[in-house]
Amino acid sequence: MKRLRAKDKYVFVHKDRNNGVTIVSEINYPENYNPCAYWEELPEAEARELERVFNEKRTN
């Protein structure tokens, strides 16, 4: 397993239409997995705003 940590004040974001927005500070993944294909590194404030907007749309 490998571990990838986000830069300081950044987080990894995974957007999924069904499950919403997932925000994590590090990813553990197997050798043959490409985390960049599924996760995007964003500033934490931007990621939290994205999560808030998604949650608002989901409740309306």
C-alpha cells in the first residue's frame, strides 16, 4: 500500500453523483491504483464550499 498526503491547507476531493462529495486529507491505495484519476487536490476552503453547495442541492 502507498500513502498520499495532501499539501498543507489542501485536501483531496472525490465527487460522486450518487454518494456526494468526499473530503480526505490522505489516501491509502494499492500499487496499481491511480489516485489522480479519482481524486482532485483542492484548497480546503474551496472543497468545503463545494460540499456545502452539493448538500444544498441534495436537500432541495
